[in-house]
Amino acid sequence: MVATGEPSKFASRPPATESALASYFAPPHKVREMEKLALLSVSDKSGLVEFATSLVNLHGYRLLSTGGTARLLAEAGLAVTEVSEHTGFPEMMEGRVKTLHPKVHGGLLCRRDKSEHLAAAKEHGIDLIDLVVVNLYPFEETVAKPMVSREEAIENIDIGGPSMLRSAAKNHEAVTVVCDPADYGVVLAAMGDDTAMRELRRQLALKVFQRTASYDAAIAHYLEAQATGPDLESLGGFPADFVLDLPKAQDLRYGENPHQKAALYGTFHDHFEQLQGKALSYNNILDITSATYLIGEFERPTVAILKHTNPCGVASADTLEEAWDAAFATDRQAPFGGIIIVNQTLGPALAETIKGIFTEVIIAPRFSDEALAILGKKKNLRLMVAREGLGASSLQEVRSVIGGVLLQDRDKTLGKVGDFKVVTKRQPTPVEWAAMMFGWKICKHVKSNAIVYCSGERTLGVGAGQMARVDSSRIAVWKAGAAGLDLTGSVVASEALFPFADGLMAAADAGATGAIQPGGSVRDEEVIAAADARDMAMVFTGIRHFKH
């Protein structure tokens, strides 16, 4: 039993008194005065036998355990007492009830600094439990399996485990609680040092409550996802309480700027494998996400170049090399320090072409060995493999705001082409239709206000993030001119409506012969009339793609 007699750092807990402890250790408990009790019940049994062996042989613990954990310890030659023998109450209901007993929770929750607690333990024959090792039924892993049944999921909801963890963590001034096998070595190293153990117990208690919160959130999310019919309608597609609980994946050098601290949480690294290069930055991760969403729109060989999450050149062609030439030609300056993403295996020809361009990250579903050898000479260049392909399927987006978060469905749709309406006198030609659809895929990934000029399956100019749409159009025209590209016969795509005719007129003056936009402005008739006056073909999609 751990009781140092030193003053507690918690003002509400006075130190245990010698008289209180002496009262507890009076007969019949006196024979156990030097004995310490550890309760071990785990699903993940990695490292457990070695840890338990050290507890017994080096630190004088007696072991309590349950089910498969007890069998494992006994097979390893360790003396172990079944919890059912300890409590005098058998396991029942297929193991659902085994540790929910006063002799377990009393042994965990008894405060060693309160004589009345110790007297109650003595009266009822409750042995104090000094160390608990519990990890939980693998609920998250179970529900991640394809076609898992609801019954299997429910049976993997642990009840006794979280209860023991929480009891031990609440009484962490006296009880050491371990919920992660990775902490076994840390615990053994601290034993014998009262100061180190006191601080470690506080850290381990925090870890327990973080783990149980995560566990409960996973169960709630599963049940929300299972809701059907009236239940789903009552949720409105979103939970009444939103809990975001993600493990820290890594600390980042800094955030968007060097004076901002940052960290990455969640399973980002499950989706991408980094083959080489410097550690990813905060901005790299944002760019990779935007690039992946964008490239997922295309099936033909496609190259996209992004800077600050905005595409500055995109093209599709028969080969990636041809697509690169067209995408890079859109803007030869902005890609400096940008992101390149392709949707097919990146081979040696393209690697040779892009190796001389300063690029932060290159993303591909695969890299050929020859391409890796070529790009491997640039040691700082980050090469990322999209493990699960490039059709990113995230369903919802979360953004922080003052006092909370915003949660929304990700903008995955392009709308129904069958519902698109030609609103001008002139119908688009097949060539214009193709260019419109290509531009429509891209403009939804450009920050608003967004204007994209296209010809065929390539961008010619991109204007992003301006306060007035006409300014985005002018920037796109200027970019195209700076790149030496002719906009004659191009089409313009706008992610939101033209509120005035000026933006469309600027496009026509630059040489565009077609436009695709959502429509819906109170001045739609003026915009349509301006298009007709310039013999432009214009399509209304009826769907908007704001991107803030």
C-alpha cells in the first residue's frame, strides 16, 4: 500500500495518519502489512507478462485478474487470484458482471488519509488495491471492420473496464492506474521514488480520463451513425452534442507563422505515407488536403499545382507529361514553393521535368523506382503517397469559431448536369461544354470570389479570393496575359453568381465565348442580356460553391 505520510498537494486531502493506518493494519490485516495488491485485466496483452513479473519479483505485488488475463499470467508461472475468488461472487451473464463489486471498487476508492474509509474497509474485509492495469475492449477496432454487426459492436462496449479506470484515477493520490501498455516501463522506473510516483500517478490519471472520454465519444458516434428513420431526422444529420476527440499525431514546428504553436491531431498519417523530405508543416498539411480534394474530381491523367490551397494551374491530358506542360503554363511563377499532385503513377519523365522547380510537396498514388531515384536527390523535397487513393471521402468539415465550432457537409457535388440550363440565345458548342465542365470542377476548389478561365482540359487563368468578382476576373486575365496565353475562345467559370454584368463583360472583353455560373442574382436578366449582346453562351447550374 502506498502511503508516504508526506503532505498532499491537494488541500482537501490531509496526509494519512499513523493511527488511521495502524487501525487498518490491526489483526486480521496485519499479515498483509507489507503486501501490495495489483489488479490486471486487459484486452491488449502486449508486454503484460513482463510487467507483471517485475511487479511480483521486484516490487512485492500480489496479483488479481480476470478471465483470459488470469490464464495468461498463470501460464507464465505467476501466482494470480481470480477476481471472482477475491470477491466471493462468480462472474455471470457471459462475463458482463465480474468486477462491478464493492471489494473491487472499495479497494480502489478507499482514501488512505481518512480513518473512516479505512475503518469501513476493515469492517467489510476489503483489501486496498494499489495498482490497476486495465485497457478496454477494442470497440473502435471492432466498428472499423467492414460489415460488423450491431450485436458485435454492442458486445464490445466495455463497462467494467472504464469503471475500474475511473475509480482508480479518481483516487490517484494513492492508486497507480495504467491504461496503456506503453507506460509499463515508465511505471517500473518510477517505483521506489515517492515524489516521482506521485507526479506520475497524476499524469496517468489524466490519461485515463482522456481515454475514457475518447472511448465514450467513439460509442456515441457509432450509435449516431446507426440512427435511422425518425432517429436520424431528429438529429438533423448532426449530433445534438458534438464531441471531437482525436489522438495527437505530432507536434509541428509552428503554425501558419513561426510565432504560432501548432500540432496535428487525428489519422492524417493513415491516409498518406511520407517517403522522404523534411517534416510536414502546418501549411503543407492544409495544402495537401486541398490538393487531394481537387484531384479527386478527375479520372483522366491530371496534374494540379497549388499554392496557399488555391490551384494555380490544372490540366488533364493523355499523359501526365502533357498535363504538366499545360498546367505549368498557366502560371510559371506562382508554383515556386507550391504543391504538385498527380492522379497516376509519377514516372521518370515527369520527375526529370519537375526536379528543377522548387516544390514543397509532391503527391501521387505511386512513384516509380526511377522517379524516386531522380527526386531522391532533393533531400528536403517531401514526397507523399496517398495510401487510399486520391478520391478523398471526408463527409464533414469542422472549423473553429469564437465560442465553438462550425460543422458542415463537405462540398462534394458538382450538381446534376441534367438540371443545368442554357439561359442565352446561343447554345454552347461541344468544345465549350467540355471546357465549362472542366472549369466548373476547378472553381469550386478556388477561394471565393473565384474566376477560372479554361480551354479544353486546361486552365488559362485563375483569379482567387477578391472582394469583388470583377477583380478576380481581371486578375485571371492579367495572369493569363503574363503567361503569354490567349483567352480568345475560352470559357469562364464562376463558383457563385455574377451580381452585376461587369464581371461577365470583363470576361467577354478578354476573349471568352462562354460562361458557367450558378445564377440566382436579382440582376440575372442584365447579365444574360450582356452575354447575348456579345454572342456568348452561358449556363446556369443552380448550385453555388462558395469557399471561404
